[in-house]
Amino acid sequence: MLSKILNKTTDRQKIFAKAIGGTFSVNVAGLLTSFLMQLALTRNMGEFEYGQYAYVIGWVNILSILFKAGLDIACIKHVPSYLASENGKLAIKYIHNSSKILALISISGATIFALTILFSYNEPQDNLKKVFYLGACLLPIICSLQFNGAISQAFKKPVISQTIQNIYRPGTIAALVITIALITQTNLNATIAISLNIIVTLILLLLLKRKNNDSIKQINCLKNEASETQSAQIFSTIAGLFLITFFNQLINQTDLICVGSFLDTTQAGIYSVSSRLGSLIQFSITASNLVAAPLIAELYTKGKLKELDRIINLGSIIVLSISIPILLIIVLFGKNILGLYGEAFTQGYYPLIVLCGARFMNALFGFSGYMLSMTNNHMLAAKILGFCAAINLVGNYYFINQYGMIGASYSSFFSAACWGIIMSFFVYRKIGINPTIFRIYLKKNEGVLNEE
């Protein structure tokens, strides 16, 4: 199917499709290594210890978005635009200044988080408290790793970023867990697991920074000076982009946090496995967005909306053709797959089915988020995601208390449908491009797609 599509496309579309193919390959390998890591952890730690680990990692994921302050997404938006206009010095300035700001915010935030845990946990939950302290140590490291991943993506090198973050990182953690278990013949606890995560993440951060420094050196030859106006514009969109990423992470992680808070960490661990398995459905849109995000910013800046429309259409077809088979496999064999993690994890099968519906919607509407955030409509995207995040939070509170663990998946489904439909509507209305596989025949504004 892909070959037939490519025969009818332009050179840029073929390059886009091939780039997606590269990121798909990396993401497939990343999914396999993540599966191996999670399997190694659950089989060795058991549902109780793994539940504590997953619960703390859920908090780390949310706080990392808060402490990155939108700098990573702003990097993906601004750096390709400035490189396209041959303003390399402005791109370099943004990267260097943002790195310093990120270090200050993430270290300060992690310190406040650790102090909050110190004074919040009065009950004798010593082990969970230690895991939270280690999570605070992981926070600034993972923030820096993800920001450097955004730099690689801005330089149109998503494969490097994804290889390090999605293959090397979980693969190394899995190898260490298996090795330690074989040598010591004992089960790991959450404290040891998150300590291994810290060590591996730090080493890979240094590796990714080195590769990014090589890329930065290659653009030093661009001599254009950054004007004061341009320098001010670099950070003008950060607030909106920060809100986008923060609300998006709230939507993705609130269910896990609420299950751990309203029920217990063991249930959170079971739900985490189901959520991770369900996310396989949307890996195609995740891989596509890595390639599409800087390309959207570049083509929109140049006013090439017709070409952007064709590329988004091609990406939507590719995403759908991959997502449907994965959806069917998980629905049919999900319970057997969950059983590999341990008998207790099969309790997550029915939440998994509902989560499959939510993740499939994410795949169908996935381009709409970047279509708004990369085209100077970031504040609108932030408002939509903020509204949906509030719906998700209220929904989790109600449905979990009413129906237990499966209630969290109900809330995820409703919020996914909400943001997908609303964002797609506004992308079509504002830009004149339908970002989904659905061809909704609405009357476009006259001249919207005319290239300058």
C-alpha cells in the first residue's frame, strides 16, 4: 500500500514518507525494548513494588513537562524556522540560553518536589518516600534528556533522538535488571529500579549532548546576526507551547496518578501496563509527528500550504494503515499479552479495551495538535487542551470512585474524543487543512490554500 501511495507523490512527500519509515523502524524497536523492560521489571518486582515504581514515574513524567516550561516544543518550532531563513546564530542562541534556563528550573523544581515529599508523608511509608526522593533526582536529568531530544528533532534528526531515548534507555535498564536478578537471585525493589533508571538516563544524556554539539558546530558558518526583535520573538510563544505540553501530559498521565491516589499503587501498576500496551496503537502518529513537526513549521513559515496539506494527507493514510492492525491484535490477544507480566495484570484487560479506543482516536486526530501549535495558533491549542485536561481530571475523580480502575479508562476515552474533534475543527477552520483521515467536506475560505 505504501509503495502505491509513494508513486503518486512529490519528491518532498517521498522524503517525508521515507523519514517516517525510519522513525517507524526506531519506534518499533523502541516498543520492543520498552516491552522487554516492563516485562523484566514486573516479573522480577511483582505488582506491589512495580506499582510503586510506576506511580512515581507517572509523577516524574508530569513534573518533567512542568519543569521544561515549553522550551523543548519551542525549540522544535523556532529552530527549523530560523535555520530555514539562514539565521543560524539565532538558533544557536536559543539553544544555549534555553539549556541554562532549563537547568535552573528543573533543579529548583526537583528540590521543591523533594521538600514537599519530606513534609507531606507523615505516615511510615519509608520505601515509597525513598522512591519519591530518587524520582526527584531523576527529574532534572530526564528534563535535559528530553530537551536534547527536541534539539535533535529540530535538526531533522529524530532517529538519533528516538534511538537513544526509546531503544538504548529501556534496553539498558532491562539488561541491568535481568543481570542483577540473575547474579543476586533476589527480587528488585522500586528503589533499586529507579536508581538504575537515573544512572542509565544520565549516561545517555551525555551521549545525546555530544551528538547535538556536533550538529550545532555545523551551523556556525551561518553569519546572519539576530535582530533584537527576533531575539524577543524567540520566547514569545513559550507560554503557549508550555501549556500545550503540560495539559497534554496531564491528559496522558492523570489516569495513572488518580488510580494510584484514589485506589492504591498496586492498581496503578496494573493500569500502567495496560496503558503502555494500549499506547502501541498510537505509536505510528508519534513517529510521524517527530518528522512532521519541524516540517509543519517550515512549510507554514514559507506559506506552502498546499504542500503541507498533501503531506498531512499522506501521513494520515500511513498512520491509519498501521494503527488498525495493531488495534485488532491487542483487542484479540490483549489478555494473553497481559498474562506475560503476571497473573495479576490480567485484571487490566477490560480497561485496556477502552484505552484502545482512546489511543485509536489519538492516532486519527494526532496531527491536529502540531498543526495548531506549529502555525502560530499555540494559544488556541493550549486552551483546548486545558479544557480537555479539566474534563479528564473531573472524569477520573467521578468514574474511578464509581467503577474502580476501569473508570480511569472511561475518562481517557472521553477526553481523547473531546480534544481530537475540537482541535481538528479549528485546524480546518483556521488553516483550511483537514488533519485527519476523514475528509469532511466543509467550504474552505476562499484563497486559504493559495501559495504565496
